[in-house]
Amino acid sequence: MSSHSPVLVFDIETIPDVPGLRRLHSLDPVLSDAEVAELAFQQRRAQAGHDFLPLHLQRIVAISCVLRAGETFKVWSLAAPALSEGEIIQRFFDGIEKFTPQIVSWNGGGFDLPVLHYRGLMHGVSAPRYWDLGDGDYADSRDFKWNNYISRYHMRHLDLMDLLAMYQPRANAPLDELAKLMGFPGKLGMDGSKVWEAWQAGQADEISNYCETDVVNTYLVFNRFRLLRGELDREAALAEEAFVKAELERLNQAHWQEYLEAWKASA
């Protein structure tokens, strides 16, 4: 990918697909959402020894993004309840349609993208640019045969966790720990296991805020990776970190102030 290509770093947050679970298991309508989810967790624990639900039963409630294009750095979320799940997913893929960015994730190949695929199918989402494998109608479509979003070893989608571990699951590192060891804030106040609890408590904004801080962590690790592979020299990499700090300060929001304080303390 060209160093001038737009970069879109993304992360999703999910909760149990309670309506889907009701439909699949013909559950009594008097059961609450919490009871339906707990039944699914119990069944999953009995089957797999953990309560992490299969990917097709993960309902997306937020996608947070960092877009680095030209001189701009933008961070935002597509999130429920303001948007339906179908709208969240469609708008995400519309962004790929518009910018054809390099997309960057942490475990996106193992989690985020498969969830987006399954849930996109359910909602009738259209994502032709994302699915271009060299046979599309775009002027540069032929290039996608050799560098597309779908193939694991291509760079148009860069799953940083997968690549840094040399595609060996036993070598995977947690983003939170790696970010903190590199002098970045890491996770603040929440992790993925707390999202369902927060959603039930009506804390949709807190979920989006958490997801946004995590996607900035991913961007900062990606920036160091660009230094590692020689795309940037040390001066340029440090300048980019300073630029991100300045852009976050301009947002003047509570979760970014907390993030910046944690960054200062961890440096």
C-alpha cells in the first residue's frame, strides 16, 4: 500500500443477538433479554467450556474508526441506539466504497470481519468494493487480484495481531498489554467482557467511548509497525504520535482527556 493511501483503523463491539437466540430456540416470550442471554451463555459453557458466543450470534452495537487521510485525523463511532445494526454495517462498508482505504485491525480477521460478514448477510448489506477479488467493475479492479481485503496475507486489510504473531495463534499478544508496554494508554475502564453488562445498564455512550480509545491504541501500534518495517523513520513516527495527541486534545471530550492523562502517565 502507498504511504499516501487513506488508512481506516476499526474495531467493533458486540452483545448477544437476543432476538436471534429467541428465534433459533423458540424461547418463551416472557423471558427477559438477560435471561435469554444467560441461557445461551450456559449452553455455550456446557459445549465449549466458555461463554463466548459463536460469531454469527454477536450483534454489533458499535464500530469505531480512525481515518487518517491526507492532513486529517478523524475518530468516530457508528453506534446503536442511534443507528440500527444494519445501518451501522452498511455505513462502515460505504466508507470503504468511498475511500478504498487500507483497513487495519487487531484480530479483525479472526473476529471483527467474520462478524461483519454474517451480520451483513442478515441485514441485506451491500459491500462490492470490499468483496472485490479482481473481478469487479472498478478501474483498478485487476489490482485487487493481488491485494484485496479478503486474503489473509494481503496488506489491503492488515490484521496487526495476526501478522505480528506470524499467523501463529499461540504467539498472539493482547492489544492492551502491548500498547501499555509501548508507552500508550491501553484500555480504560472497560473491556469486551463488560460490554453486555454496560449495554443492559443503558451505557451505550460508554461502550462507544471505550471502543474509540481502543481503536486509537490500534492506530498508535500501527504507527510503530510502520517504523518497524521502514515506512517511517523515527522522527516521522514520533511526529505522528505528537500529531495524534494534538488532534485528541482538540476534541475536548472527557474520555479523550482521560486517555491523554493516561498517556502522559505511561510515557
